[in-house]
Amino acid sequence: MRQKLVRFGIAVASAMAISLVTIHAAPQYDAAPAPAPQAAGAQQQNIPTPRTADGHPDLSGMWGGGGGGGGDKPDEKGNLTVVFKQRPCSQQQRDIGECAQAVNFERDSGVEQRAGANMPMYKAEYWERVQYLDRNGIQEDPAFHCKPAGVPRMGPPAKLVQTATELIMLYQQNNLFRIVPIDGRPHDPIKSQDTTWYGDAVGKWEGDTLVIDIVGFNDESWLGWPGWLHSNNMHVVEKYTRTGNTLTWQATVDDPDVLTQPFVMNPRTIRLNPNAKATFQEDLPCEERDAVHIVTHERG
Amino acid sequence: MKKMFGLLAIVALCLAAKPVVAHHALQAEFDTAKRGEFTGTLTKFALINPHCRWFFEVKKADGTVAKWEITGAGPGALRANGMTRLFASGQTLKVTYAPARDGSNTGRVVTFTFPDGRTVTMYHEDPNNPNDL
């Protein structure tokens, strides 16, 4: 069975990948994290982990960001040219016709999104549905239509504020926040029956790792870009571990209604923003205006 | 002029920024091998996610006015660099675009040309790259 599922996953990835030729920017929610440069990363991890008065690691801070810079500049006359310098096909490929699909199909992040080795293993009765959702992501993906990505697709927060009893999680995207009690309390029996995008979360320390247990989800959000659905009985465990000035976020999705086994997501390690004066910017409303004009199933 | 120069540098950053959520392939919506062109009056510059939008009124030969909607990249860097006021309603701009495949009056901007001749080109392919179209 496991083998069959793996074969299915590979088949889906391969089939989908055929029409995809380019990789541009991957949406932040779903992209595999870019690994921090080894040397610099090690340096950040060797810094002593700050601790709060009660002895736990202090997760507070702005996380991620701090990179970037550069970009295209205008010429001496003030004319500006901005281009994305990524292109999948050589002239030779085009000459022999191998790049023809690039005009009609996505040349975007689809390969990255679909071809990851680590994917949720669905029960056979959901295979068709997942494929349908993937194929029709332009219409079906809630995030494409400006709805929340939800937990865990939204990934780690951009800022954490830790008190003795709460972890306040702030996201740049959609001006979003989550406030999670970390005093070891159990789920609230009423809230945990709610059906929401971020769920009912409670946290506790296991050694130096903050473990957040989340239930009470809706069944509208996706786990990832390729039509990865879940049920409203999904149970997610998020783990936050600070090592020096790095923060590792990892989520595991348990959803026996639709999955044959827990989906252990790849951990992401992000660095403390080195800019002490870094601030958040109000995120502007999202308005989806493209779907009606897109003439293929493919979206990138 | 110096100020404008700086502004354009910042626009460059904005336009290079990538939309995060509703990201999709240009080719699924626009025919990137083709170009259209019009000169019109900018009626609204919308600083929204996931893509900036420019709305135009374009006077046609028969005297009627056509409405056009042009899309670009996400607003992030444009805002971060204080450049959200470069485009203003009432400006007359020449627009070169990749036309929508569905034939609607929409397009993906390639170049805006301002009345003083300055151009702002924003596109996803590198004209100096021999591997590009």
C-alpha cells in the first residue's frame, strides 16, 4: 500500500511536471525554505540562546528577512528596466521545439510545489479529489482567492513576542496574529470544536522546544499548493526551537480521515532579523482579479 | 531630477518583488510573445495584493473611450521604498503590454513611457539574455 501511494505521488508529480518548465518565485507559504548559508548559519547557531527569567528559551524577536537589497537601477537618463532574469529554455531547446509548451503552460513554481519528495499520503478514495484540486487550483485554491493560508500552510511567523504564559505570533501577511497560551492548559472543549483557519492552539515546553497542539480546524484551507486537502478533524503539532539566533519551525499534520499516516513537514530554520529597527508594514488588501482571465488550468 | 532618479530606483525594487499568495504563471493569462500598445489616461493606480494594477481610459479612433486594466508585480518593494506616488491619476502614459489571451482589455505591462520620454520597463524576460525571446 505504501509503495502504491509513493508511486501515486511520483506519478502525480511527474505528470504535472511535464507541462512545467520554469521556476520563478515560489509562494512564501508553500516554498521549501532556502537553507541558510552553512557558515553564516552555524555562526548564528553558536550564539548562546537567550532565555527568559523562567529559564525557557526566549523566542521573542523578528524572524526571517534581513536579506534582499540590490535590484535593477535606472540608467543615467532616468529610464528604468526591470526584468526577471530566469528562463528555462535555451535557444536550442526552442529551435527543436522542446520549449513550445512554455508559451502555453506555466513556467513558474509548479515544479517546486509538486515535485517535493515529502508529501502527504492520501487514502485512495481522495486521490482523485486531490488531483482535481491541483488541476483546478486557479478556481479551487483558497489562497489564490485571497483567503487565509491557514495553519500549517502559512509557515512560521515573522515576529514572536513571548511572555510567561503566552506566545504572540505576528505575521506580515494579511496583518495576521495568533495568540497561543503556553502555560500547559488543555484545549478548551468549546473552542476546540470550532472550525477555523488557525485552529485552537495550546502550547507547552518539552525541554527547550515549545510544542503547540492545534485542533478545531475547518476543512477549507489546504496543506499545500498541489491540492493538498485536509478534513476538519485535522490535528497539527507545531514545534518551535530556538538555537542561538536561529529558529526552527516544524509542523506535523495528523488527519486519519484523509491521510494514511501523519504528514511530517520539512522543518524550516529562519534567522533572527539582524536589523534591530526592523518594523512591520501594514499589508494591503488582497484582490484577486486574474482568475477570470486565465485560460489554462495551469497557474504556476 | 535627482529625486526622480531615486524614485525610479525604488520602483525597480517594487517591481522586482514577487506576489506571494495568488502567484501564477503569466503565460496562463497573457500571450507573452505578443505586444500591444496604447496611450491613455491613468484613471487609477491600485496598490493591492497580489499585483499592482493600473486602470486607463483610452480614446479610440471613433471617439469612444475604452477602459483598460494593466497588471504588474506585487506592491511590496514599491511601498517599502516610498515610491507609491510615482503613478498618479490623470497622467498620460504610453503603455506597451503583453495582451490577455481571452481578448479582454487587460494586459501585463512591459513598458510605461512618461510624457517626458522616460520609460519604465518591467518585464519577466531579459532582452539581453540570448536564451530569452
